[in-house]
Amino acid sequence: MINYEIVEETITPFELQRADEIFTTNVIKGIQSISKYRKKKYSRDAATELLSLLKEKLF
């Protein structure tokens, strides 16, 4: 398991394209992976792990 630091901040489109992975979170939909932004495709590893950890804590 990887330790994560959660930070909420404003980012630029350039930073999105440099990222290894992108996902969104909210109360209604939970954690949602973003698989593609413009021409770049992203992995879903961290989002999948975070969702698993969240479910583990809830149930």
C-alpha cells in the first residue's frame, strides 16, 4: 500500500498533461478515473487502490 497525501488545489491544463493519473472525487459518484485528456491516456492504478481502501474502511 502506498501512502498518499491528499491536496486540493488549482492546476493548469499543462499540469494535467504531465500527470501520470487523473481522477475526480465527490460524495455522489465517489472516485472516478479519467482515462484520457486531450491526446494523453492515463492509468487507473491509484484510483483503483484508493477506491479499494475506501470500501475497506466503509464495510
